[in-house]
Amino acid sequence: MTRKRISSFPMPASRRFPLLLIGAFLALYLVWGSTKGEFRP
């Protein structure tokens, strides 16, 4: 995905997208950390 496509969205949903992205990233990080047994970045 290009950044131009994301920045071209003036909708209120654009504010919710970063939160969903961060939430998904944190969830994946927690799952990956739990499977490895280590919580080091």
C-alpha cells in the first residue's frame, strides 16, 4: 500500500486506522512473545 492512498482519506475512519494498526501489532507482539517465552523487544 502506498502512503498517498492512506493520506488521501479525509474520513474520520483515518483516525481509527492507526489505532487498529497499533492494536493489531501489539496483539501479534504479545502472541509472538508468549510463544517464544520471552518479552524482549
